[in-house]
Amino acid sequence: MGIKPDKSFLEDLINKRRSIRKYKPDNPPKEWIETMLHCALMAPSPSNSQPVRFIRISSTGKREKLYQGLNSGKEEFLRAIQHKKEAKKLKNWINTYYRYSEFMFKAPILFAVGTITSYKSFSKRMFEEGIIRHDRREETSLDITVGLALKGFILKGEELGLGTCILTGPMVFIPNIEEILGIHDVRIKCFITAGFPGEKPDMPPRKSIAEIISEI
Ligand SMILES: Cc1cc2nc3c(=O)[nH]c(=O)nc-3n(C[C@H](O)[C@H](O)[C@H](O)COP(=O)(O)O)c2cc1C
């Protein structure tokens, strides 16, 4: 009680990990990515359903099409805000989020991450049977499960010396990701990049524990 234990290896990894947005061009070894995927696979999931899928986007053609989707999304946004009162502020915002999306195309490894559409949870069944009026659980469970899988993936990457970055920004610009990638049975929730880090960012500020905990 009251004595802080020494920082563990795990805590160290958690503290050291940063989102990496610049990469060296070298491809990480295939086996490293495989162990990262294994760590993702070991995450808990509702009823052990393991609904998370990682789709590696290696094909230049697919990357190019996605990139075009990002650019046309940006152009469309810029057109739509032209006559708005806060056009300048909105434009800056769009450009910032564009930058925070575009870098993924320069990463040696890019995955789209999603969940299978065939997953039928208990809550979905109850909803379909008309027993509950709203299914608040299904999407939440899937999002949590993706997050847990990604945490395993990024921490193993950190241990191996690989940088990663989760991205949902591109989802705002590209509404038809599944269509572009030709995916029918997975709903894409985010992207994740990986590679040897080409930058060493400082830690963005974190809240104190007191700010995130309350007791009732
Ligand atoms: C769900 C989620 C979505 C994110 N989307 C983006 C993104 O689109 N672009 C980006 O550059 N970073 C993205 N990030 C990374 C965050 O900006 C980053 O985690 C945060 O600023 C804290 O920095 P750190 O990861 O280095 O500790 C995302 C992170 C999460 C968890």
C-alpha cells in the first residue's frame, strides 16, 4: 500500500509507444508482422467470436484508388465549405485532417482493419426478435474488440522496434472504402500503418489519473 512498484516491462512499452507518421522505406520482416497479428488475435472478443480482420493493402492499384478517394473527398469538402461563414477555419481543419490521413500511403505497411458483417451477437438477435427496442451493444462490442486487437498489435510492434499509427481520419474523406477495396464481408473501422520509425515524436500531454477517475 502506498509503495509504487518498479515500472514493469509492459508499462515501459506502453509509455514509450508513440503514433508514428513518418517511416523509413525498409520493409519490416514478414515474421515480425505475423507476431504482431498473433498478438492481435489473442485479444478478448465477445463469445470468443474473433470478428476482427486485417486486410493488408499491398497492391499499388488499390493504394492508388484509395488515395484518389482521399483526394476527391478533400476536394468535395473544400467545395462544400466555400460559402460557409467559417470557411477559413473549416479549410484549415480539412487540410490538417488530410495531412493526418495522407501519410498512410507512404508507410511500408498499411492495413485496413474491420469486423466481419456476419457476426450476430446476442443483442442483435434480441433486437431482430423485437425483444429490445435498441441494440446499443453490437457496434460498441465490435469497436472495443477492434481496439483491443490493435493494442496487442501496436505494443508488439513497439517491442520489436516498429512504429505504428491507427487512423480513422481517412474514413471521413472516403465514404466507400469497402467498395474501393472490393471487400464484401468486412466493415472497415480504421487503418493502421507500420514500419521502422523515421521520427521520434514527443509524448502528447496526458491527463492525470484524478481527471479520468471518479467514484460513486
Ligand atoms: C481511434 C483512433 C483514431 C486515430 N486516427 C488518427 C488519424 O486519422 N490520423 C493520425 O495521424 N492519427 C490518428 N490517431 C492517433 C492519435 O492522434 C494519437 O494516438 C494521439 O494523438 C496520442 O498520441 P500517441 O499515440 O503518440 O500517444 C488515432 C488514434 C486512435 C486511437
